[in-house]
Amino acid sequence: MSLNSQRSLGIPNKEYATVASMRLHFLASERRRPDQFTVLVKNVPPDSDESVSELVEHFFLVNHPDHYLTHQVVYNANKLAKLVKEKKSKQNWLDYYQLKYSRNQSTRPMMKTGCLGLCGDRVDAIEFQTSEIERLSKEIAEERENVTSNPKTIMPAAFVSFKTRWGAAVCAQTQQSRNPTIWLTEWASEPRDVYWENLAIPYVSVSIRRLIIAVAFFFLTFFFMIPIAFVQSMANIEGIEKQAPFLKAIIEVIPRTIGVAIPMKATFFITYIMVDGWAGVAGEILRLKPLIIYHLKNFFLVKTEKDREEAMDPGSLGFDTGEPQIQFYFLIGLVYAVVTPFLLPFILIFFCLAYVIYRHQIINVYNQEYESAAAYWPDVHGRIIGALVISQLLLMGLISTKQAAQSVPFLIALPVLTIWFHRFCKGRYEPAFIRYPLQEAMMKDTLERAREPNLNLKGYLQNAYIHPVFKGDDDDDDDEGEEPNEKWEKQTVLVPTKRQSRRNTPVPSKISGGSSPSLP
């Protein structure tokens, strides 16, 4: 293997190990959250003698007797959630009209009851919105009673909480029944990250939807590639039909296409990097698009101070657009590192600018909603390996058009070894990203018991995973976005220990320089 390929594989291996270590260090230092103790159980089998709640409690008391703590069944409250959302909208309009009337009490605000307020009867806005809120309050009370009393609204799923992180990790990462299609368990999301509408979808329906999307994605990608590849080949190779018969022509043209067309596109990609990359990063600092959207919202949608605060929210970093862009430039750099090294400085400038600017935006601008603890790194690593394989195949195509074509068979080892390296890293490091080590869970539980021996964990978890429409006042959004059960969080100090030997304790962290706390 060439020195360049060795370096290309050595860096991802080192980065994978570093990110895995940082992830475990972050999880060890993370403060207590309900999802650390909670598992989502799906596909609970029906039972004619017991309700879903009784069945879940009985199953976990029998199979997890020392660690089961409490549970919360999942309700299909989608209709109730729509009513609550509509009531909040009406309340917002009422606040707007009351504010408008308080500024000018000589005239009562009026509105039309038709579509978008453009048609219909003209009525007193405050009285109309008040009557609508009263009507919705009655409907919400009736629907809430129906949801809690009707067995058909209870879904075959539940959030099950445990006394320890260790117990939750064992449950989330093991098979619960001899039948692998029932009692399916997975780690619960943060309470504020639960998408309640999807929990009401039956498990079989979710599986069918995933299959349909996968098939549609395959055919969309496949049939999109065929015309694009055909047009590109016709654009880059003149008179392809005259050179050879159909199949033979394709076989002969592929190396030529790769060897000739790829270097010729270097100037295009240099321009592309400068226009899309450099200018795009500069646009990230200016944030013209969010500024325009804010003024449009402020002009057409903002009615109250709450609306204004929502319009001014900068949001979070768009991983769905930013990360693929960085991966694409990484691919371009690998492809042209050998073919046209002159392009590399442009790529390097882009990455330097992107690092400085996105670091500034993440720290000072964006309100990052969630912390995944690098859970997506295995996907990033897989795309880097894919970029390496593509660059190696293109290099083989380029060499086959030169006088060194006889060396191409020896280069076949490059993609083979790269794929083997990916499988090695996947087996070596990926478990740290998809499973929670029981050793880490036990250490965190033991340390927490030493710090807070009187912690009422059941009180902390009791209402964490109740559907938001069942939590107190429907219109109370003052605590939205805060961690659940914040009142249970306590500031405590580390319990001193008399332990002298550090032989079995973890080595000092390479990230912070500190050591993991010693256990009593």
C-alpha cells in the first residue's frame, strides 16, 4: 500500500478512536436525565385478561425484579393535541386583539370569521376569540376524558423506567422474549425529543412505510443516475457510437472517460469551490436568508411578543445541509489530490474558513437544541471511506489510460484493503456509539448513589414521559425547552474517598487532563 493510502487510513483510525473516547468521556460527565433510566418498549403483545399497563408492569416485575421502577403507557392523543394546538393559536390571537384594544380603547377590534379573515361575518374579535377558547376548552376536556378512559386509545407501547442506568442499559440492549418480534426495546429519547404523533402509528404500519420509502429511494436514485450518466458520457466523448460496437465501446470508453474527463473538470470544481464554498461560508456569517425570513415573519405573522421571540430564534446548525457539503468537498479533495494537486489549496482554504466560521456560529449564534454525543460519527466515517474508495477507483481509471496500465491490477488491493479497514474500525469502535457500556453505567450509578443517597428517583421519573397534553395547563409554555423535573436537580459535591491505590482506575483523560472520579 502506498504511503499516501497508509496516511489516509491512519488518520480515520486515529480520529475514530479519539471521537469514541470523547463520546464515552462526555457520557460519563453528563448530568442526570430521564432518558438515561428509561427504555421505550414497543409491540407489547395483546392480552385478553390484562390491560397494556398491567401487562407491562407484570412483565418487567417478573423479568427485571431488582431494577424495574415505573412505567407510562403511550396514548393515541393526536386529536387532543390538535385541539390543544388550536386553542393556543386562538389564545395568541386573543392576546393580540386585547393588546390592540388596550392601545386604542375608542374602537373595539373587529374581524371576519371566514377563510383567513378575508370573508364571512364581521364580529367583535375579542368576544369571538373568547367564545372559541371556551368551546375548545370544553372539547379538550371531553377528549381528554375519552383518551384516558377508552382502552382503544392505549397503544401497545410504553416508556419503562428503571432504578439504575445499569438496569436500563441491560433492558435496552438485550432481547426480552423468545419471540424476537414482541417486547421490542430501545433507548428512549429525551422527553422533549419524543415525536408523539409517530408513537401512535402501529409497529406493522411503520415497517411497511419504511419498506415503501426504501424501494422508492432505490428506484428514484437508480433511474436518476441512468439519464445523467448517459448525458455526461455524450457530452465528454465525441463520436462514441462510431468508435466500436455497443458493449465493446462502453468497456473501452470507461477508462478513457475517467482518465480524460476528470482532470478536465478541475477548473470547474475550482470555480465551484470559490463560488459555493467560499461565498457560502461568507454567507453563513452574514445570514441574509434568516434576516429576510425574520422581516417577512415580523411583517406578516408577528402579533405578540411571543411571536416576535419565536421569529428571532436563530435555530440550530443545519446538519442536513452543512455536513453533506463538507463531505462533498472532502471527496473532491481526495479525487484531485493525485489528478490535479493544484486544486488542493482551494479545498484547504474552504476547510479553514469553515472551521473558524462554524465554530463561531455554534458558540455565539445558534441555539443548539440537542447533544447527540457524536452518535453520527460512524456514518461520517463510512462516507469518508466511501470517498477513499471512489478516489482509488478513479485513480485506477486514470492510470489505465497512461503508459503504466500494467500496474492497475496491483492497485486493486487498495479498495479491498480500504473496505477491510472500514470493517475493522466498525467492529472495533462502533459498539461505543450504538451501545452503552455496562461498566460505565455501573460507575455512574455508584457515584450518584454516593453523592445523593436520598434521591427520590421515582419522583424524578414519574411524570417525565407523560404526553404534553396531559401536563397541567394547556397554555403554559413558560417552561418549554427546559429540562423535565428540573426541581429534582441538586448541586452536590463529590464525596471524599480514602482509596489510596489508583491501579485499577482509568488513566487521566486526554481531553480535559483530569481523571475519572474515584469510587468509594
